[in-house]
Amino acid sequence: MTGLEQRAIAALHSVKMPEKNWHARRAKFLYEMLHKSPYVKLHSTSAGDLWFLVWTYRRQIADRQVVAQANEIVNGALSLEFT
């Protein structure tokens, strides 16, 4: 995974999420993956989930570059890559 993806996963670790949906479970899975295999390339599904979660919880994330990347993927030209 890229350095920006690593920063995004680390930022999600401090975000408060509802426990009753898949968001917290997926963020925990990504965080565990970061610590076990930090240089493994994320699959498109995991990358899509990561940027969706960053975008969803962007108000709780202080890293502006991470939030800007999520915005570009969700709303910009890169959004077509995950469809």
C-alpha cells in the first residue's frame, strides 16, 4: 500500500464509528492489515472501502491530504476507477 493509504488507515483508527454497521469492522481489518503487511498492495475492494470510509468520516480526520484524496476518488475523475 502507498504511504497515503497507510496514513488514511492510521487516521481511520482514531475515528468514532457506529459499532452496528460494517464500517468499524472494515476499518479494524484495514488497520490490522497495515500492521501485518504494510507494503502489500491493497485490492480494489479494500482500496474502495478505505476511501469511502475516509470520505464518510472526513470531518473527524485532520490529515487534509488524505481527505483531499478521498474527495478526488469519490467525487472526481478517479471515481470511475472503482465502478
